[in-house]
Amino acid sequence: MILKTLPFALLLLASPSAAQNFSELESIDAAQISQLPGAGLPADKSWGVNYSLKGVISVNEGGVFINTVEGQLFKLDLAAKKAAVFEGKTVVLEAQARQSDDLSVLKVAKISEYTPKAGEVTPPAYQPRRRQATIIGNKTGELVMGNVRTASMEVPSETAYEWTSMTLKPELIKNVYFIKKPFKPEVVAAHSFFVFTFEKGGLKDAQGKEPMALALSIEGKTRVGQSFSPLTGLRNSFGIIWSLSTWEEYAARTIYHEKGHLVPYPVQLTHAQKVQLLQESMTQAAVDREGEFYNTIKNNCTNNLLILLNRVLPKENQIKMWAIPYMVYNVKATMPLMVITDLQKRGLLGAEFTDINSGTLHTLIP
């Protein structure tokens, strides 16, 4: 039953190109789903987040590790006997992490020695709309984030992007909003992201200006010439990035260039939980996820927001991420419109604040 309804459900995670991909999605059947990466694997072999890495294997008393060509270090779940064959060698491997906030160990599915070929093709650059967030400073009561997208004009350039650093004072956080960004057909398709508002002095850019709010949007990290679709998002087609921007920039780009609108819902948390959620969100946004794949079901814009929420909720209130652990994902944890309804039933999300469109763009979000 889940497999039969999956093509329809995928639309809930769609990009602006979802409508044109509808016919493509309708053609997916259960047999095709069974051939997708991770489908039908036993629980101990199907974790949530797929990785593809190249690097050098090392083995020591602490375990087996890979030092990637990008400078990352991961501990591997790999038998010592097999690891010994590759020690000190450059390899290419496929592996899985449990979920986006648990990269402590990667479970290796495939590994082989790798020798770069002469004249090997370099992949195209990433699209310039997104940059890796960084933590520039972190001291008591203050956090400085780098690579925050901003705009000096009300209508940002459609093809050029401005960047700044942002100083946050977590204790001055006011509210957190779960934002729905609908796509056509709006009854099924949406993107979702978090927005954080602050008391005066709680959020300042490098020039000392105070934006209305800070947005965290988890998106596919596509390359130049590459486009997003829910179907390709099932097949390890592109990376993932946790992108930061000012609310004003994100909202204006959505309304003026994408001809869309945004719907905020307040997240119902205590002040202490809001502070922790902000800190957890910034920490995870700054994680270098090179080699990690976006997945339309298990590693997308929405389920990662719930993973963040689970880090601040007591255990009895946490959202169940898997219907069957590491085999069948919970649709109420990954499909934006279902997530909103479920969170409202749980008392974690309030009613719609107001529709943000061309007529309400300057509405103050409290």
C-alpha cells in the first residue's frame, strides 16, 4: 500500500519543477521502487543518509577511518580484515549514516581501490545560489555565522547573490516558524524551512543592520546545468546543503522571481527549547556535507527539520522518523503537508500566521 501511494507522496517534496515532473512520477511503480538504492534492504543495512566518498583508509586502535579528498574524517563500520587490505590506499566507497545529525559512523556498503585517471573530468561547479554556512565565532552568548545570503535591495538580483556574516545572540531569540513554500499543484506540493526571529539586538549583519529574521533552508546542492526533481532525488543524483539567508532575501526571491508565496506556522516551544533549537540548527548547518546525498524520502528539506526538533524535545514527545526502522520511512515525518497536520495535532505547531505574498511581503513576523 505504501509503495502504491509513493509516486503521489513524492510531490509533497517537490521543487518548482514538480508540476512538469508529475507525469514522470506517475510512471513509477512498485517494481521500480524496489530497484532504488536502499529499497528492501534489511534493517542493519539500510540507514538513512547515503554517502559516496574518495579518500585514504587508515586503521588504528580507535577503528577504521577515511580521510577524504575534501579534508573530512569519517569513522567507518568496516570489518578489520577487509579494512587491512585497503590501509594506506586511496579508495572509493559507498556508505550510509543513520541520519543527517548522526555522522559518527558510516556503514560501508561497497569499497574498492581507486586510481584517478589521467585527464579525469572535473565536475561542474555548484550553482552559486547556495554556500556552505560556517561558524566564524562561538563564545558565550554570541554566535557568528558566515556565508549568509542577503540582499541590499528590496528586489534582489535574479542571478547574482550577496553574502554577509551574521551575529546571533541565542538568548534573544523570540520565535521559531515552520515555513511552507507551496508549489503547483498546491494541494500536494511544498518545500519547508525554519525561520528564527529575535528581540532587538539579537540578529545583526556585518554592517550592523538588523534583518527581520534568519532562514535555514535544507536543499539539494545542485551543480551548474543540473536541475532538481523528486525522481532524481531518489537516486543519489545531487548533494545536500543547509543554506542560511535573511528572511527578507528569501521571501523577496520567492515572491518576485519565483512568483510564489510563503505560509508561516509558529513552532510551539519553551524559550529554552528555542535557544537550543537555534544552536543545534546553526551547528548542523555548518557541517561539511560534501559526499552526502539528498534523498527525496530519507534526507530532505522536511525530515531534517524534524530531526532538529527531536534534539530539543523530551523523548516521549519526539517524532518517530521510521514506520519500520531503517526500512520504511514515516510519511508524517517527511511529507510537508502531512508534517504540518501531524505537528499541529501534537501541539507543536500553531495555526497559520498569515500568507506572505506580494501584498504582505513587509508584514512583521513577530
